[in-house]
Amino acid sequence: MNLFNTINSIVRYALIGIISVPFFIMILLLIPLYNYSATVRHMRAWLFYWWSRIGLFITGLSYQIKGLENLDIIPNEPCVLVMNHTSSLDIPLIEILMGGFPRFWMVLHRLQQHLFLGHLIKWTQISVDQDDIHHAGASVLRSIRRLKKHGEHLMLFPEGGRYADGKIHEFFPGFARIARILDRPVVPIAIQGACRVLVPGQTLFDSSHPITLTIGPVLRFSSDASTDSKMQEKKMVDQIREWLSSAVE
């Protein structure tokens, strides 16, 4: 059984690698035009969508989506989407929810050290060094400028790392500040089961386990200008953590 799983996973990784090459070439070719054309931004979003969809199909995993009606806001209003992080499968799972709507991820700064993906991340996403408060603050400001300019959706894992223990850990609160300053709605998404299909630190797929994506209610900041901004941000962070904690139980 272990030998079969090993061979099966090697074949799947090889196929994903093969289909990734043309997608990433096309994405890289679009980078110089990204700031100048909304059409290009939509094209890049569709490329990430189809790469994720085909890649997940190759893995053979099964997943279900609950609360999809809560994403009806996506075509009409840019949002901040926040998720728990349990597996390397989380990003493609979230990408298939977004279709061709332009978005970008805030990702950990250390991922830029990856031989190939590091360059793609550097050129297409915004990195955050959670151990450097000045770098983290600069990343928040870059995100705000980019979101104002292009009206993209922002995607991130506020826990700042992967956890397979079924618990929701402390958040880095920068996403709440971005959402408040830009008056963006926040949509929480709970991911369950992905860490059993692809365990963090391991490479073998076990597609026998189901995955569930649960999309939570749209949350907004209060329009009351007299409310302290830091208190509003803390309340938003606490609401998201509370909802995610109950959703993954």
C-alpha cells in the first residue's frame, strides 16, 4: 500500500509539474502589463483558477463547498478573505472559489526563498515578514495602495502559518486594519480535511479523506465614526477567530 501511494503521488506530482509550466510562463508574460490593463488582471486570475482546478483534479481529492451564497458579494465589491491554514492544498482550494476576479495574496516573506515560486511570489503577490514589525507595516501600506489602485480582492491566512491540530491560533491583525481603512467587507472561510489529504511536512497524497470549505457570513466595520478604530479592528479579529473556531470543531 505504501509503495502504491508513493508511486501514485510521484505520478501526480509529475503531472502537476508538467501542466504548471505553460501556466506559469503565461502568468510571467503578463506581469509587465498587469498595472496597465484590467483585462490582463482578469486573464491572470483565470490562469491561477484553471491551474488550481486542473491541479486539484489530478490529485484526485474530493471536496464540498458550504455557504457559497456568501460569496455573492464577490462580483460587486472587493473583499478581504481570511482562512485558516492547514495544508499546501489550501491556496488552490481557495483559488477555485474566485474564478476570474482579480486578487492577490499576502504571503510569508520566507517563501520568496523558494527556487522558482519565490520569483513568482515576488512579482505577483505581497510578502510579509511577521518577525519584523517595520516590514510588516510596510507590507500593509503596499497592500492598501495596491487595493486602492486596482480594486482587487485580498486573500490571506491571518494565523501566519500552517497548523494541523484542528485549532485556530492567534492572528496577525494587519488584515483588519486594511479592511477598516478601505472599508472592505471581510469574509471568513474555514478549511477542514485538507491536512489529512496532504499532511504538512509530508509529500504523499491520501485522497480518501473529504475536504470541506465553509464560507462564513460577510462581516463589515461599523459606520459609527465615534467608535475607536483600534477597538473596531480588535472586534473584527475576535469575530473572525470565534467564527472559524466554531466552524472547524
